[in-house]
Amino acid sequence: MWSRARYHRAVVAPALVIGGSMGMMLTMRNDPLNDVAMSEPEEASKMREFSLEEVKSSKRKILVIYKNDVFDITSFVNAHPGGKDKIMLAKGSFVEPYWSYYPQHTNNKYVVDSVLKPMKIGTLKESDRDSAPPAPNPYVSDPVRSHSLRIITPTPCNAETTSEGLENWLTDSDDFYVRNHGPVPLASEKDSWSINLFSSPLKVSEIKSLAKSGKLSEISVTATMQCGGNRRGYYRKKANGTQWGHGAISNARWKGVRVRDLMEHLDVKEEGKWFNALSEDGTLVSIPRHKVEDVNGDVILAYEMNGEDIPRDHGYPVRLVVPGYVGVRNVKWVKKVWFGEEVSSMWQTGLAYKILPTDVDSKKVEKVDLSKYKGMMEMPVTSVIRKAVVGKDGVLRCEGFAWSGGGRGIHRVDISVDGGSSWHCVDLKEGKDQPPHKAWAWTFWEAEVDVKDINVEEVVVKAVDVAGNSQPSEGKDIWNVRGLGNNSWHYKRIDREDDWDNSRFG
């Protein structure tokens, strides 16, 4: 009998680096990365039987087993987004336990028929066909999600905030977008959760006691988080990964203690240019040390979200909040933090969160030296139209939000009803008066345009932040093989007042 803990050690940990990266490569039928050149399928006459020992001990070829068939993935490993060293962990073994962790492999017929099948070289001997380890459901204890979310993939859960959820400046916790790389950890009670802080283990209860006693300052930070792949699905040229609309962004008030204050309290002497964080689910990332040490950086270990305990989907009991940075750097279920060299992981040094040049397509990506490109940190300026309705009076009423990473506030937002030939400046609302260099939250906006004498079908928006950064007009200018950082102009079909109740955003 496999316990959950044993499963996590034996399957989940390696699956996080194998299934996660492999999943990114294999999820969507039309994703560019799926065009990686594969070896031609062996002719039926060349198929042979392999013993389990032969598969395990193969030196020249990298073999794996799926449904008792044997596959040579040697030509695939160098194109693996997480790196060859990660996928090599699956060498000589059955893939089913890993794929139970990332069921998009088996749920997508294309993965097996068009990607894996061409690499088949034989079958497993009948005497070894009962050797596969059990593949329990690692998602059985995942939390129940709100019906208000738009579920893109149920396991692991990736769900975006809908139009209704984006209506409030502070996003309700139940409506906050969900981005998970695997099952949600079953955390112990909040107060007993221990974190290795610069080699000093502290429980959450101890951190809160230090704050209440005045030895640490407890602060609240209102910050918008956005997945690096938000609006990936809007690229005209398909890009690999979860096909987000524009709802992989939300805003919340986070409460906790500054990491820099913890450093002073613990008299941290560790050296290194990078601040590293490890999650209970294996996520491993780095951010520049100066972001943590900056008095205005507001990097906190948060234990509350919108005045309540952080929900499990969002990091219960402790989440690292790095305002102004891409969502993946805001590590959930924090177990360890330290200073040192930049970590090597699929989230940091792998392809997953690196924006490559637009000319690097699926045929070129395996030859790219990823070390030449930095991982995503601060996010670019972006804006979205949440609602656009023409009333019976012929007035177009629009509302939406704009946001820029790095604490850069929004200077101006413009909308156009003629495809960008002319523009109308909108009124900035909540979020417009945030402190300079600490505008961590989005800015809401509203606009009214008289269109009764114009035949308009859609409206487009663009924003400029206080540093003068603006949005590109078309996604083709910023397309990248991973579909990251799409901040091109956002278009929305205009609804009429009579049919608004039946309309959907996007």
C-alpha cells in the first residue's frame, strides 16, 4: 500500500521536474514545441521484446515504458524544456506514475499518438508486464474550487478569473486565479508549519509572536499577481503552455512580515547575489538579492490574504510575496529560503519562464543556449477591457484595468473605437494614487465615448506606465516559443445594452 507521503517521495518529487517540463512540451496539439524532430517509427519487423532489465540497463539509448511498450526518447531529451538532466530521471522506467501527476499526457490523445508513438521500438516481455508501480490519484485531496473560476485544466488546476471576478479592485480569494504545477500539498496546521529561514528553522506561530511583540513589523501589501503566460492564448501563432485568456491576473491584500526584517532579526551572514526559495511542492526559484534587501521592495512572507488565512490553492500556510514580479516568483507553501548562487530548475534556468527571440521557433529551440537568457522577473505594462457596452443613448461605456510590474504606476490609458487611428484618454480610478516606485497593485479605469453616429464593433485599449513604457500594437512583435509576456493591445467586442446580461468577457 502506498501512503501519500511515500508517493510524494517516490513519484511526485521527480514528476515535478519530469512531468511538469514534459507536460509543457506535450500538452497542446498545435504547440510549436511539439514540432520537435523525432526519429521515424521503427518498422514492425524491427520491433522486438525487451526485458525490464534491458530497459533499465540500456547505455546507448534512453528508453522508457508506457502501457508495456518500449520507447526510445534519445532524440527528445535535448529539446526538453526542463533540461536533459531532469527527463533522464525517468530513464529505464514506466512513465505512468509520472503521468498520473500530469494527466494532460493521457488526456490528450495527440501526446501518445503523434509524439510518443513514433519513438516506439518494441514491447515489454510478458513476464515483466506486471512490474509497473501503482499510479494513485495525487489530486484526490485538492481543494474544491469556486464555480466562478474558468477552469482551463482541472489537474493540475489552472483556472482564471472571469469578468465578474475582475469587477472588484480587491479580488475575492475564491475568484483569484489559480496556477498550480501539481497537486496542492496537504499542509500541517498553520502555527506548526516550519520554515528553514537562512538555516534557522522557525514556525509560523513563532514568526507571528515576533510580530506581535514588536520585534518584527507586521505589514500589509496590496499587490497584483500575474502569471507569465497570461494572454498566451491570444497569440495568433500558437505558443506552448496553458492557453490562458486574460484572467490569469488578480489583486489581493497580503499580510505578513518583511523578509529583510527577518534577516536582521536572525543576523543573517549568508552571502550570494540570489535569494532562493523552495516550495513544499518542489518549486525552486531565485530572485535578485537587492529586491529582498530594498526597504521599498516589500518582499514578505505572507500568512494572510484579504484578511483571512491564505487558502490552500494560494499557498497556505505561508507564501512568499514578491510585488511587481511574475507570479512564479511568488512561491507558495514556502519551506526554505536562503542566499547563494542562482538555483538550477525548470522555473529558473530552464525554458519555462524565459522569453526567447521571436525567430526562435520549435525547430531552433533545442539548439538555444538558455544560459544566455534571463528568467522573467518584473512584468511589462499591460491593460485589459473588462466590459464594453453601448447603451440605448448611443454612448459606449468601458471599464477595465492596467498594471505594470516593478512598482511602476500607470500614467495613461487610451481606448480607440476605430482600430487605433484615434484615441480617447480614459479616467483612472482605484489604484491611480499609489506611492511612487511602489505601485504594486493594478489601476482601474473607466471611459465613455459617444458612438451613436459611428458603426463600431470593437474597442481596443493600450496603457503607458510612469516610466514611459507602452504596449506593442501586435502580438507578433513579441511572440516567443513559450508564449510569455503577451502585453499587446487588447481588443474586445462591443456589446449592446439589451444583450449585456448574456455576454462574456474576452
